[in-house]
Amino acid sequence: MKKVGLVMRKIQFAESQGPRVFAERLRNIARELGVEIVFISPERHVSGHDWIPGYEHEKGDLVNYDVVLDQIYGEGIEHVIYTVSGFTFLKMFLPKSVLFPHSFPDPALTGYEMMKPFYSIVDKAIVQTEFLKRQLDTVFGVQEVDVIPIGFSEELANRHFDPDSVVDNRILWIGRDEENRRPDLVLEYARRNPDKEVFMVFGGLRYKESMKKYDIPSNIQLRFALSQDEIFALMNSSKVYWSCSKFDTFAMPLTEALAMGKIVVKPEHPCYDHISSRHAFAGNERNWFELVNMAAASPLRVSMDNRDYAFSKFSSSVMKQGYQDFFDRWLR
């Protein structure tokens, strides 16, 4: 079985959110395609937090190259997918390496200036959206780019789908306690709309501590490090899924929300253009609260248009076909 290394940060493997979910899903899909995905991450000079001085992620990546290379060489690996720009220099040692970004040097993201130099030497990438493919070309001149979504689990989306279990005043938000995710807006919405039941779901247990700095309204329910099963069950019971982030490379929960037939409220930023079904409404800070309330008041309990769109565009079957085509060319 051909081996492919998947290089991610230690914290990405540790948390119950996008990167870890992607890693597990890619490993399972690759196994079906006759490819073994080997997880690789640095163990030293790393922090459990994003921006502690001296431990900024890109710096941590640079001082861990020997650790990462030892793991790669020890496994006899020639093909590598790396998910963070700090490991771009891997292509000096492993010409058959490709970037799959979980972040992107957009001004909306913390640390984007630190990312930019690394992106200037990227030559091959897999991205999740056509928007990112255009950005890699126009901003960094990278033209060898495949678009493959992080496919949601069709099994979970079918097992948990039950329109009769929808709670009409339940709003769901999934994110991190980070400025660009705007958890402050969700808290303010809950304060102004005490008739709504608002769930805020965070990928890591570390956010239990950071959320203590906020005054949490009584109609907010906080959840941390939920399993995929728990996410889909909660998603099913919610009437509206709301994302108010400034920027996303893919926004996996948004595609899962579509798959569960949720009415979706999302940002206007073009990075969300792929979330474009009939009952997905784009807004901004000035009108999000009104959009969320209108979505909650809709006579529709679920949107089958959103669900059908998600299954056709973002399912694990679509992801599997994308990687089958990619591996056929890349591993040849």
C-alpha cells in the first residue's frame, strides 16, 4: 500500500474540529483507495495556544523541520500533504509535497503577514473551494491547484435527519473563541433575543477557560469538543445555523448544516460563495440579527433544497472521487 504523509500541527490532531475531522476522513477514504495516510506532527517547541509570544505557529513549524523529516524518512514516505504554510520548505526535501491549507493569508486572519512569505514558494496545492483556487492564482501565481471538498459523512447526515425533532427557536453557531470568529456577536444576539435558545459549540476543551471572560446570557448553551455524532444530532435539532466569521477556507459546519436541511445565515465574503443554495442567506454585522430572526420565523422546518445541494457538492462520495482522481495522477 502506497504511503502518504499528512503533516499537521500537534494542536490540529488534538482538537475535535475541522483539521482533525479532515485527517480522519482522508485516512478512511484513502484506505478504500489503497493508500495509507500516515499522521505526522512536531512534538517539541509547540504550544496548546495560537499566539503565545515565541510560539507563534509558523515559528514553531520552522524549528521542527528535523523532527518532521525524521518521521517522514523513518516511514519511507515520498509524498506529503501538509496543511500549514510553515511547512512549505518540505518541498526542498520532498519534491512530491502539496499544500492543503486550513488557513490562508487573508487580512481577516490573525498572523496573515507571517503566512505570506511561505505562500510565495508554494507550487502545488489542494484547496476546498473555487474561491481559494482563484486566490492562489491571482495573489501568489500558483496554477497547479485541485479543488476537493472536505466531504461530510452521508451516514451521519442520514441517520440523524429527523425534521420532527427541530426546535423552532434553536440557533446553532460553531466556532472558536477567536476575534475573527466573532463569538461576541453571538452573545449580543442572545442578549437581545431572550426568546431564542442559542447553542455555541467550540472544537477544543481549552475554550472552556477562555469563555469565562464573557458574561454569558442565560439563553446560551455552551458545548465543547463534541463528537461528530453529537454535532449532527445537535445540528438536526436546530432550526437555523449561523456563521459570522470574517473568513474561512471551507467552513465545514456550514456544509454539514446544509446537509441537515438547516436554514443558513452566512457572511457576505466571497470565500462563502460555495454555500449558495436556496435557503442560505448572506449578510453582515448590520443585518445578521434580523436575518437570523427571519430564518427562525420561516414556516419551513427544514430545507430539502439545501440538503440536496449539499449531497451533490460536499458529500464524502464527492471527496472520495476527488482524491481518487488526484492520487491517480500524483502517485503515478
